[in-house]
Amino acid sequence: MGKKTAKPTEKPEDKSTKIKKKSASGNMKKNTTITPAKKLSGKAYNRRLKELQIELVKLQEWVKLKGLKVVIVFEGRDGAGKGGTIKAITERVSPRVFRVIALPAPTEREKSQMYMQRYMKHMPAAGEVVIFDRSWYNRVGVERVMGFCTEQQSLEFLHEVPRFEHYMIHSGIILLKYWLEVSPEEQTMRLKSRITDGRKIWKLSPMDLKSYNRWYDYSRARDDMFKVSDSVHAPWIVVPSDDKRRAQINTISHFLSKVPYEEIPLHKIKLPARQKPGNYVEPDYPYQYVPDVA
């Protein structure tokens, strides 16, 4: 049975997750107790991930039973590992319960709406977990850095976002916000791999290339965002992500600890006897089969 945990609105007691100092590179200094030098092995990762994914299924059934509403926000620089972490969370659960929202650039109509309007329609109903692969924080991230909004619009957003998130939580939503922090060296390596790997080339957008050399602009934007929106009711949780496997395990484990759930006892499942064929005969039909090229 999963353990009942503290309410997600409580401020984390572990100060090691609240890293304020910056290194000379503009990257957050990493606590060695959080990110050991030795990377997590594939064998250890697979074993731990399976254990956690079993717990995610238990949580899923509890969310459905109790009608919980959960929102998870993933933010971070390009190549920080947001997509891989989201995949690790969702690959063994139902997409009807765990919905992933990755919005494209706004249309002209959406640009004329209230800024939060395009995000509000994706908020969860009872029994849903909504994961935002980038979120409303685009306004102080890519939009601000790349000049897609005015400085005034960005400042107005920073003024309003604490109240917006307080309203979400007051309405019954469990809100979790994760910032995946990657080093400049690791980011460079990952973006280069997208250029040379045909499976990843789609991940490298023209915007990624334009924003790559604006490391410190993004650092300043991140700092301003944390100052305003790292609140008691909706804290930012920093995930050091140079080790992708460790980042995924740590994030899922933290997520499970912040949503109270219990294992629902299941009835013993037994497959029923398959019906007898009776007078059914396989037809002599010229099926077209997929070529065997393996």
C-alpha cells in the first residue's frame, strides 16, 4: 500500500533542493548529495523505474477513484530532459488519465486572448493528471528572451502568476512544478547529438538554435521567475538533470511522495474459458501481410 504523504502545498523541508547560488557558468550549483559523480547504471535504472511505474499505476487508480485533480509543470532549458522524464512517467499509465499538453506557438486568435486562456482549457477534471511540457511560464522564458512579448507583459505575468496558482490550488488542484537544470556542457552535447542522430533531428527546432547562445538571458529569466513564483503553496522543485536516468527516478519518486494515494485492493483476476469454435471455419481469404524484413 502506498504511503500517505504530506500535502503538496507544504514547503519542502529539504533545503538542498532550494539552490540559490550560481556558478561562474550561470548554472545552478549542484549539491553533491543530490547528484553523485557516478551516473546511475542502466540495470539499476530499469529495476527502479519498474518499481516506480507500478506505483504510478496504483496512484492512477486512486486518482480515478477519489476524483483527484493533478497538474505537473515541467520547465527547463532546451535539452534539459523534460521529454524523457515525461515519457518515463506516462509510458505505463493510461493516456485517458495522464494527459500531456505540449502547446505549439499561439495562433493569431490565441494571441488576442487573455494570456492564461489557452492554458485554462487544459486544466484537469476530476480523476485526471495533466502534465505540461512547458507551460504558462513561457511568458517569462522563451517569449521574454526571444522578444515574443514585451517587457511589460512579462512583468504583468510575474505579478499575476502567484494569484493564478493560488486559485488553482484553492479549486482543489494538486500543483507540482519541476525545473530541470542542465549544465551548459551537457546541453551542448545533447543538442549536438540531435544534429547527428536521425531519430532526434526533429527535436532540434530553429528556435533551439536561436536560443542556444542566450544562456545568460535564460539564466536571468529563470532567476526572476523563481523570485516571484517559488511560493509556499506552489514551490519550484529543482531537478539536476545531467544524469538523465537519475533525474527521472528522482522526479517520479518525488511526484509519488507529493500525491497521497493508497493501493486499491483488486479482485483476483482469472481469464474466462474461450468459447468453442462451433461451426466457424477460417476463411480462405487472400490477406495482404506486412513484409517480414526483420
